[in-house]
Amino acid sequence: MNTLLLVRLLGIISLLIGASMTVSLPWAFPELGETPEFETAGFWALVVSIVLSVLAGLGMMYAGRASKGQTLFRKEALAIVAFSWLLASLYGALPYYLSGTISIPAKEAGETDQPMNVWDCIFESASGFTGTGATVINNLEDPRLVPRSILFWRMFTHFLGGLGIMVLFVALLGHGSAGKALMLAEATGPTKDTGQHRVQQAAWIFAKIFVGLNLLCTLALWLEGLSWYDALCHSFAGVGTGGFSTYNLSIGHFQSVPGLNAPLIEMTLVLFMMLGCTNFALMYLAVLGRPGRLMADPEFRVYISIIAVTTMLVACFGLYYHDFEQPMASVAGETVVPLSQTSWFHQGLESIRFGLFQVVSVITNTGFASADFDRWNGASRGILLVLMFVGSCGGSTSCSIKVIRHMLFLKILWLELEQAFHPSVVRPVRLGGQALDEGLRKNVLTYISLVLVLFVTSWLVLLMIEPDSTWTAHGLSKENKLIDCASGLAATFNCVGPGFGLVGVLQNYSHFHAPAKMLFTLVMLLGRLEIVPLVVIFLPSFWRSR
């Protein structure tokens, strides 16, 4: 392991993260209209965080200065990817901690607000960078509790995480053959091996598409009535499939704002969530005038089919069980007519509206909510739980297993079953007419096995370390612990955010103790990095010399 090279490159990553915090500083000033007065705590917390990140980065670059010109191999690339996300989570936690951001506000006079502790800050930072959207903050809407500049930094971590720290690194600095190793280590889902001379170009294309989608989404939301602040923040979370919001009710908040067309805002976000989780290589071809490649791609067709089928199932179950009777929020003074008392046509449209939004939000691992799906019927909740493990397309901002791996797994399983009664059959696994090599088949089986083992193990650990009192103290039965822990880990491991019960749409993760928050943070990072880069750095053999 070339430790000096690793330290120097991590120093550059530190500088990039520190520099990125500067975009949040202007929102501390009342001139931008988001805060009634200058946010002293938020502004100086960001300034100190920037200084600490930059000084740490310069120190690491100085310590590793002797490594300039040395070659970066795959082992170092894996280490850089793992440590860059760990460093990002630590640096990103500084603004929360230094500003004294409140996690749990006082409920009654005489009580004191509870600021975020160290583990809360790391949890929130990792959730932002990984695009999970799980939170420990109970009230987002009071600037006294959460400064607007800190809230903007919270949302901007979705942009940085969606873009991918390594993609930004390669796009800006190149690093020649090192770029190939970094891009392959950072990429989510099975990807083709790109030639070394094209790696930096591919990184720039990815970055341009991602930034372009954010700009288009921001403009669309602003034209639909959102402030520039809200439009930017929800664009970061929508295209980056993160799921944080600036409101306690998430996207459901816009149902309570007079003059806003909530259904239009929801469908706009649906479009950009789906685009953010479409293979960026296919979108690049579409931009070049070859949109037919999208529907010709077998993964994209299955992706769209899953959304269509599950949306209709959720809509039908929702109508049958009357899940959509009341909106998540309503305009003050408005008389809300129960959905069952409207026409069948209106009921159908509303059921598709709510069903489509939640299905897309979950399958893209975004975690936005326009309805409290924790109150839905068991069948619909079961479908959403399964979708957490499906994910979207490879080569996108999505996490989870990915559609392409599920397709390959089913083909491999079918072939194995066929060989059980025809052992002499020799047939390659094909996708899109192309035979897949044995290495990819092995990787798919290995990854799905790792997901299963890590999820079950984490679930059992969480059941053991989190006391029953976490549930009973909030008026819930300890019998809920089993499913709540499972859904919470499914939501964090697959970077979705909200789960069911104690971690449902209208709840958060602040109820859990520090060891549980550490576990949730770990599984978020494992899910975002697709396990391997983070796991290998804990193997003793990984650090031995070649």
C-alpha cells in the first residue's frame, strides 16, 4: 500500500469538500430572504468548518508530497474511495456540531432544546452524502433551531454525494490511468470497463448531465411557485435521489400552501427522480439524438415496467383499503372532501398520483413522501419494502441492488435450475443478445449474497443493542421492534431514508441510542459504496505490501 500517495490524494479530497461548503455561506444573510436576521452561529460554524477542512487537506498534501508522480493502483483506488466517504461524513458533520443545530426541540416551557451530539452530526452528514435522507432533526422549519445556511449545506450534501466525490475528483484532476481505477471503484452497479484515455471525458459527461438535470429541475420548480431556496434544495434531493427536504412533511408540505399546484410539483419531481436513476450513458446518447437507445436497453424497459406494475398495484390496493382518503396536509381553512365521496375518475387519478409518487420515490431510493405510507395497507407497504431492495439502473445516482443485477440473477437462477435436470446443457447467460463472461456472473452472485448476509447480520445486531424502552417510551408496543428495525435497516442500507413505524414518514431516527446510530451510519456507507471498498480496508491482507 502506497500510504503517502493515499494521504496526499485524500488531502485533495479534503480541500474539495472544504471549498464546497462556501456555497452555503450566502444563505446566512437576511438579504436572500430565508432568514429574518444574520445567522451568526450558522455562518461562523461553516467558516470554521471550511478552515479546518482546508488545513487538514493542506497538511495531508504536505505529508504525502514525496508521492508526486507515483502510480496509483487498484488497491490504493479502493482505499481512496472508502476513506474519502468516511472523511466527507466527518467534515460534513462539523457545521451541524459547531452551529449547535437542535435535534429535539423543547416541548414544554422549562425544558431545554437538545442539540445534535457527535453521533447525530455524523449520522446526518453520512445520510446526506450517501443520499439516504434519514434524519435525526425533528423540526426543520424553525431557523432558530436549524439555521438556513446549515439547512442548505444539509441539502447540498445530496448534490455532492449524487455527483460522486470520485467522479468530481477525476473530472477536475484527471490522474490518467488512476482515473480508471477510481471510476470503477466509485461506479454503482455493473459497468463496462472504459478505456483509460476516455475516463476523464466520461467523468465530465456524467458531471454535465447531473448538473444539467439539477438546473432544469430547479428552474421547473421555481416556475411552479417555489422559492429559489426551496427549488434548489429539492432539486439537489430529487435528482441526487437523496430525499432530504426543508419541511417536516417532506413534499406533502406543498399540499398546504395556497396557490401552489401540489400535483404538478409532485409529477415534476417524479420525472427528475426517474431521470436521475436512469443510466447516464443512455441519457448521453439520447442527448446526442439517439433516444431510441433508451427503450432498446433491456434494463431500462424492465425499470419502467416495474414502476408501471407496482404503481397500479399500490393504487388498486389503496383504493380498496381507502388509504388515500385524507391528504398529508391541507390548506388552512379548506374543507377536505373525503376521496370516497368524489367521482370514480377523480379517485382513480388521485390513487395513481399518490401511488406513482411513492413507488418512484422508493425504487429510486429517494425517500420523498407526499403521503404517510406508514398508514397504508399491508400489501402496499410490503411492495414498497421489496422495492427498497430493487433500486433503479446501473450507472445512475441510485443505490440498492439495481435492476440489472436482479435481471442477471434471475437468468443465472433459471440456468442453474435447468442444469439440475439437464446437466449436459452448456449455455452462457445472455443480456441484450450478448453473452456475459463468468466473472460478471460471479460478481452478481457474490454481491447479492453479501447484501443478504450483511442485512440479516445488521438486523440481529440492532435487535440486540437497541433496548425495548425505545418503543415503550413512545407509547408503542415492543412487538413493533422486529419490523421497525428491519424496515429501518432496509431503508438505510438501500439509502431510502424513511421506513415504517418508529422510523416512518412522520418519525425519524433521533429516538435511537448512539450504538444504533453508528450501525445505521455504517450500513448507509456500505450501501452507497456497494460494500466492497469499505469492507476491504478492514482486512489485514489489504494493507500488506505487494
